[in-house]
Amino acid sequence: GGIITQTPKFLIGQEGQKLTLKCQQNFNHDTMYWYRQDSGKGLRLIYYSITENDLQKGDLSEGYDASREKKSSFSLTVTSAQKNEMAVFLCASSSGGSERLFFGHGTKLSVL
Amino acid sequence: GDSVTQKQGQVTLSEDDFLFINCTYSTTTYPTLLWYVQYLGQGPQLLLKVTTANNKGISRGFEATYDKGTTSFHLQKASVQESDSAVYFCALVDFSNYNVLYFGSGTKLTVEP
């Protein structure tokens, strides 16, 4: 089996700050995803990548950048953190567009 | 575009109660519908997949079906246990867009002993 590791687990930032979240997977999966989870709003897709160096925008990409320099890693940058923002960012991977996504445990973001 | 709506935000049951939660979907293609479960402190994981209307997906005592006529799909379990307490998400596969998943807003199930 494999594992998805997200770092950090908790991230506290200041308004306007640029913040980077990291994700590593050892499944050797092609496709990786970043979702944002807000209470009562479910999971919303920010970015995904179908292979190394590929980036595709999801419905919530504004305010974020992403990078997939290696097959095993996918990072997400919040370009300017919003005051009082609080959400959990979930990274996931899948093999060749399979509907079975494997998720990490999430990075919980708080902005003061 | 494709979308899925999940209106039940919270459900509280007692052990051995019957569980029924549902979603509605919208798609222009043949739907593949999923249920994911998220236990506290973990990421979501795939629970069930349904690809054929009126046929069931079954896993861990849960059953899922969908109704093409009403564009709705359901998750049910005959007798819930405290360990089933979790958030349940419905999801739709968008085959026109690299098989991206669109998730509902989630139903938080609390099962009291």
C-alpha cells in the first residue's frame, strides 16, 4: 500500500501572507489533486495535475498557484491569505483517472 | 456543467436505526456516482460506486442505488452502529474533464449508543 503525506498539518498565517502547502505520495499515481474543505460546503477542487509538470484549474483556482515538478509531489500556494480564513486543504492522488482517490489527512489553515 | 447537491447537512440516529441519505445530480453524460466517507481526523475514502440505474452497490453493510428518472442517488444501511459516525459525501465523475470528481456538501452522521 501507499501513503499520502501532507505538510504541515497545521498552518497559521497572517493576512496577505503567501503560504505553501506540500503533498507527497508514494503510490506512483499519475494524477494528483488539491481540494478545499469548508464546513457545510463539501470538497471543492482547486487544482489538479494529470502528470508531472501538468496543471489544470479547478472551480476554485483563483487566489492559488500550484506546482508539480515531480510525479510524487504536488504543492499548493495561497498567494495572499485572507483574514479570518479557515479551511482544511486536502491532497489526493489516483491512478490514471480512476474514481478511487486516495486522500491525505489534510492541512488545516487559519489566518489571523 | 456537472453538479451534485446534497441537502442533508446533519443526521443523528441511535444504534440499530435505519440510515437513508440522498443526493441529486446533473450531468449530460451517463453518470457514475460515488459515496465517500470521512472519519474524524482522516481524509475521505471511497465507500461505494454505482454505475447502473436501479442496481445496487454494496459495501460494509451499506447499499447505494440511483434513480435515473429523478436524477437522485441514495445511501442506506439497515442498522447503523456508533462506528459509522462520520461525514458521508456523494460525488459524480465528470468523464468529459479527466474524470474529475464533483462532491456534494456532505452529511454528518452521528450515531448515539
